[in-house]
Amino acid sequence: MTATPTQRRRSALASHMNELSLLAAIIVLYAVFGSTANGFLSFNNQINILRDAATIGIAAWAATLIIISGEIDVSTGPMVAFISVILAYMLQWGVPTIPAFALAIVIGGLLGGVAGALRAWFDVPSFVATLGLWSALRGTALFMTDALPVSIGRNSLVDALDRPLFGLPPAVVIMLALFAIFLFISRKTAFGRSVYAVGGNAHAAFLAGIDVARIRIMVFVIGGAMAAISGILLLSRLGSGNATAASGLEFDVIAAVVVGGTALSGGRGSMVGTLLGVLVITLIGNGLILLGINPFIQQVVRGVIIVVAVLANIQAIKRSRGQRG
């Protein structure tokens, strides 16, 4: 039976309910923190919010594809820190800056590919594979640096990555450009459709002719490359490679993706939702800091947010299945 215009409008509204809810949450957060946290609405703080959002967002675009494919990556933070250290050493050794950037991205992609290969070829759960990578990268970076920053001295190109561009931090411009690319990939390409298919039902995707192993490896390669870009921007922001930086970033990234409506079970999610989730997580973190909330309580808040978001996802999936039934 053909749906009526009213039914089509209701269906379209229901499909965007998560994004609308997140927009409402962002408005509420601005109202609450703007009235309770001194300096929250200041221009400098808004720039800081955008810069922090870029740190989470660049990694979150790739994490969205990983989670849609039915996998998980908990190695993001140590990957970012490790790449910043490796890049700092390359610059110290006199490697030209642009080739050093390119090599850092390649290294990130290869390291991500290791986790993907373990999942695709040896059936190691992605949580275990990336947890092992988390430990190895953090330990290696700390061993290489003795937990001390690795200075790079003056570098005009690195410094330029932290100078405002059109009034915005370059990291924000890069984040938005990458968002546009990932939005196109997820909506308009065969690769994007294959990611959704693998996450929805890997066996059915295999029977349909999709190379499931290749898709699984590629999403982790992309994840490693995005973490490397974050590592480059971290180096430009700090002026040094730091093995202890980006601690806990992986949890903020996962929280942003899940809050954005991506199902941890795979097969469901959107880049627009993740963008709004990144803003929600960033606003909450920034507002809690300005209010002087204990850092340990901030971790509790993050944990509660993740659990609530997962519960909301589960309920949304149940409702959609009930409507189809």
C-alpha cells in the first residue's frame, strides 16, 4: 500500500528524531552553561570548544564507519600520542615536514591495518585487537620518550597549523573538510554502502559478493590514518610530541559516536549524528571544567552519557523493528 504524504512526513521526522533531539540538547547545554559558567559564551571559549571538537571529531568520523561495520576501536588515544612522538623525532632528524606528515599518516594507516587484519583474517575480536594495540603503542611511546615531551624547535609549517584560518583554528577547518568527505563516502559510495551491509549482517553481505575482510581492514586503516592526522594537529598545538597526551580520547570518540545514534551492534548510524554527538560531548566537557567540577566526577558523567546513549539506541532499534513487524 502506498504511503500517504502525512505518513511520509512522519516517517521522515522519525528518521531524523535523533538529530533533532541532539540539536535540542545542544541548545539546552548552551542555555545552562551560559547562565552558570563564567566565560562559557566568550569568543575565546567558543574557539576552544571548536578546537576540542576537532580533536574528537577527526577521529570520530572514522570511528563511525568502524562502529557501523560492527567493530570497535579503543586504540585512538595512544595512536594519536604515538604518532605525535614519531613525527617529532622525524622532524628532529631533519626529515622534510611535508614528507614527514605523509609518512606519519601512512604509519597510522598501517598500524590501524594491523588491528583490521587480526579481525579479518584471524577472527580476533576487534576490541581485543585494538586493546592490544592500545597497550603496545602507549608503552612504546613512553619507552621512547621516558614520558618526556619531544621538542621540535621552530617549524614554520607546523606553527602554521595552529594559526587562525578565516578566524578559525586550522584543525576546525580540517575537521569540517573531512566531515564533508566522510559524509559523501557514507552516503554516496559503494564502499559506504558495503560498510553498512557488513555491520547489518556480515554473512549476508558476503553472500551478496562483498569482500567482508577487505571492508573490515579498510575501516581500521582509515581509523589509523585519521588518528595520525589528529597526532599531527596535536604536535602543532603543543609544539612537541607527547606520549602522555590524548589520554582517554578513545572514550570521548566512542561516546560521541554512540551519542550521535550509531548502534554498537553495527549497521546503523550517520555522520551528521556523530557531528552533533561531538558537539554535545565537547560542550559537556568544557562546561564542567568551567564550573570547576572535580575531574573524577567528569569521568562519571562521561560514563553515564555512554550508558544512556546505548540504552536509547537499543530502544530505538526495538521500536524500528516493531514498526516493521
